[in-house]
Amino acid sequence: MPNATKLLQAEAAGFDRAAEIWRTGGLVAFPTETVYGLGADARDDLAVARIFEAKGRPRFNPLIVHVESAARARDFVEWSDMAEIVASAFWPGPLTLVLPLREGAGLSPLVTADLPTLAVRVPAHPVARALLQAFGGPVAAPSANPSGRISPTEAAHVMAGLAGRIEAVVDGGACPVGLESTILGLANEPVLLRPGGVPVEALEAALGQPIGRRAEGAALSAPGQMRSHYAPGAKVRLEAEAPRPGEMMLGFGPVEADLNLSRAGDLTEAAANLFHHLHALDGMGAEGIAVSPIPETGLGRAINDRLRRAAAPKE
């Protein structure tokens, strides 16, 4: 376990140092366009086990593997025509595909939680891409926060939650999307396993067919499906028109609020602000957080998914 967590700059020396840490079994948090990920060599059992230890993450919860290209993804999963269509349209970007694990892929079984499928994505963030190129291998990386808590969108969020538990954080500034990737299951017929940075409507348009939805209460098949997740310390109340005594207001649209996801009602802006504002309200000592109604369309589906899990009773 590291004595101190180093903050690395997003430059060549920092990328080389991060890659060296990964090669020797260490943990490095890094920015993607969605949130900061906590990365380790996906082929190293001990390194992957340390991700679960650092986060306090249940080991039945699978991880996403980040690779530098679709061609590299094919080394680890059984590719398909549908995978080719959506990867061509949305990679690099905030989309994770769950596909059958290729025999002899060489990944730690902890990555897949012993499932026959693998969650894989190609990130778009230039720092993530530079790190993957410097490392030259697959990086398993869930969000870089204690399990169940608010996802980090800045290096300071990572340090607040994981300092002393991991070797380093690469500081690449604020994450532009601010919500985790959409997870699309393609092991059989397409199914939305987690809403995220790519709206399901865009995926359906690319595939030319409807996408199914994961059944409520189904067994975990991808990250981000636990009922209680993404939670601040304060209790979250949804569909609020105004705060109650002891609550702070997280607004959307032209409402009076302590912080507003988007006064203009822009869902892209709201997604980028969501975790940052939850961190800020938590830091202000809110006993409760009242959240304005969010439309259940486009990125609003992903925002509401995170908010419902943040408001759920702790598991």
C-alpha cells in the first residue's frame, strides 16, 4: 500500500511514470471524458484485486477494460457486425460494449467477475489515450472513488477519496462529459445495461432497431447496476419543487437553487455538472439535497439513473 499518493502532470514524464506504475502492479487514477478512472493492468490478478481493495468495491461487480482502439478490443472479445456499427459511430467516446470474452484473452478473471462477457471501451480523452499508448496494454478502470460514493470529475475529488490508497493521480483537469459511459450489451440482442454519455436514441438510430432494457432486479452483468450507487453523504430527495428545512437545492432550469445543473435547461450542461455539484453540496455540509425534476429524455435518462441510485437506501 503506498504511503503517499503522487499527483502527476498530464505531460510525457507523467505518462511514462504512470505506465511504469501500471507495469509494476500499481494503481493510477486518470481522466477520461466521462469521469476519472482508477486504472490497473487488466492482466495482473494482484493489481486488479488492489482496485477492489482501494475502492471497497464488491468483487462480484465487473470492471470496464480501457483500450486504445477497436482493433485492440478485438483481442479480448468476440466481435460482431453490431459491435462494428456502434464502435465506428461512437468510438473513441463514452460508450462501453459488453461482448463475449475471447478464449485465451489473458485478462484477470477478477475483471469480468467470472462472467463470460467483458465490458470494453475506447476513451476519447487525450490524456487517457496518451496513457494507454504509453502503457501499451489493457487497463481495467472503474470510477476512482470509494465504492458507492459520488464519481470524481476532477483530480481533487480523487485525492479526497483515495489519497494514501493508490500510487498516483494524473491531473487532466475537469472531465467534459461528467457522466459514466453508456453500457450496451451485445452478447445477444442489443440491451441497454446502463444509460450514460451516449443517449440510447443515438444508438438505436445507428443500429436501425430498438434497444432492449435490462430487467429490474436482474443479476449484475455490467458496472454501475447496484441499486445504491453514486451517493453523497447527504440524503437525496428527487422531483423536488423547493427545499425542505435542512436541505440544499440542486436545481435544473429557471429555479431558485443553491447550485443549478443548468439554468438554461440544457441536459448536456447538466450532465457535465452533476457529480461536480453533488461533491460541492456535500462539501458545504448539506444534511439533505433536494433535486429539481429532470426530463426523462436523451441524457436526462442517464442523469435520472444516477440520481435514483444516489437517493436509494445504502446497500
